[in-house]
Amino acid sequence: PFAYLDDNDEFQGLDPEVMREIDSRLDGYTIDIQTEPWDSQFIAVETGKATFMCNQVGITPERQEKYLMTDPYFQAGAAIIVKKGRDDIHTLEDLKGKTVWVEVGQSYTTFLENWNDENGGEIEFYYVENQMPADALYDLQTGKFDAFVNDPVMSQTIIDEKGLDVEVVSDLVITEDIGILFNKDNAELAEKFNAIIADMIADGTLSKLSEQYAGGDYIPKN
């Protein structure tokens, strides 16, 4: 529900709607929404091909050191997903000795790698690049790996639409604030975004969008 193309190849979802709302409040600029593979989006910002990145980007210390990140406009999280019928995985501890799908460069991957290092290093990782969560959910049915840790809202949407034989089996095991990522040369524009985000939180616009697309109010309260 965060970003997708509809039947007319128009961008829909929470993040495009956030962009359109910011666009309507941003003087002197017009936002043109484009798409790139996940890793390429960071490169696009670094090289100036894109002015910013808005695609459920978790705010992490590593990213804040390299880029500018706005204040959060959404709070995301990840839960454990397994093939239906498994009753041996419900917590991070249960992932020890199992194989978990992870995408290179994703904040959830960094969290799981760090947790694994701090807790015995017993999780095996199935690394992929430039794949979509739907790919993981499809492959999870085949037994290529044991578990997938990702956003339950987005994942449940895909599971329901495609009738997949997998299920969310935990509460959130990871939580993170989501922001918009800029090159450090764009500090002035990032501050304009921050002011608009604050207004959108205060007037309830972001909460309404969150309810519409994510099924609940996952907006940080200032």
C-alpha cells in the first residue's frame, strides 16, 4: 500500500500521496515522481538525478551520517512471516538456526545482522538485491528459506491479493521512523519539507493518509 502503479501506470499509495500533498504546499517547486530499483534510488540522490527519495526510507544513524533525512512522516515496523502451518517460529530467538530472506542495503537487514552478531550469530541470511517483497513472499512458499521479516501491513496486502500460503506470525520485532532522504547539498529544501511535514501532522492530513493506505494511524506525534 505504500507505492504502486495502478492500471493506468499512475503512482498510487501512501508515499505518492504524501508527495502530492507536500507538492500542493511547496512554493516554487513541482514534484515529479519517478521510479528506480531500491539501491539505485540512493545513487540517484547522490548524483543529482533525483532531488530526494521517498520510499519508506528508515531513518538510521548510517543514513543520517551520509545524507540529510527529514523528520519522520510515518512509523513503520517489521514482523516475522513464515509459510502457513509452521509453529516453530514466533520470535527473533526462534530464527536461530534458520535461514532468513534479506535485501542488501535495507534497514531491516542491518537490524537483523546487528541482532544476529549480538546474539550468537546463528541466523543464516539469504541475500538478494533489487527484489520486491512480493518476490520474497512467493519464494517463502517454496522452502528456499524459513522466514521473511518485513512490514506486516504491506505484506498482508500482498498475501491477501495473491492468495499466498504464508502468514504473519509475530508482533512487530522491529520499529523505525520513516523519513525523506536528501543529498546534504539540499539542506534548505529539506527544511521546507520538515515544516510541511509538521503542518501535515498537526492538521491530521498524515493520519488520514495512514488510515487510508496502512489501515491505522502510524504517524509520529510531535
